[in-house]
Amino acid sequence: MCIRDRTLISDTISIELPASPGMYRVLLGLYDYNTGQRLPVAVSQAGDNIVGVLGGDSLHLKSITVN
């Protein structure tokens, strides 16, 4: 499968929260199905959305606090 520029992919997942209180980062990463290798991230958007996240292999979506 080839993902083209501006392709919207929607998926709902559940994650288990850590038992230890603290601040945690929620990261998104995509993998090549055939090799299991993490794909690089290159994102740049205008407005109030994601801006200038270039390089690396994951995207920081949000930080959460567990009490």
C-alpha cells in the first residue's frame, strides 16, 4: 500500500495508562508492513495545526498527566 500526500487515515485504538503517576507523551509512528522498519516523519502545516516537525520517526501527538 502506498500512502500519498494528503491521504487521511483514520483509526481508533485503546491504550493502557501507566500505573505510575506522572506526565507521559503520546507518540505516533508508522511501520513498513513488510520489513517492520519505522518510517520517517516529515510534517509541516500552517495555521493552528502541526508546524515544522521535520525528521525523526515519530510524531508527538499530546502529553497526558496520570494522577
